[in-house]
Amino acid sequence: MMTLLVWFKKVFPPGSRARKVAGVLLIILGFIALVTPFSPGAWLIFIGLEFFGVRLALWDRLKSWWGKKYNDRRD
């Protein structure tokens, strides 16, 4: 897992042209998937926005909820 993260940071450094192009492509693919009824890939919009550095407004809330849910199961 860590080697994949290192590779990703090497190929797509923050603010690079490649990262912006990948973000735009993922947003476009996600929008096309959202419009077409047969492809379940609309989540690509959120990944494309993440490439641009746009955080989802509810991301911290979702992370805390997800952590509480699984921490309660472990106890």
C-alpha cells in the first residue's frame, strides 16, 4: 500500500499539470457516468474534485462517523 502511495505522489505531485488533467478527466467521466443510466461510475466526480484539492464539506463528519461505527464494533 505504501509503495502505491509513493508512486502516486511521484507521478501526480500537488499542483502539477498531470494532476489537473487527471482531475478534469475524472470529473468528465463521472459526469458522463451520472448522465447515463447504465454505468455506476458517478463517484469519479468526487475523485476528480479531490485531485483539485477540493474537500467534500462532509468529509470530516463522515470520517468521524465511520470511525465511531467500527470502533464500537471492536469493543
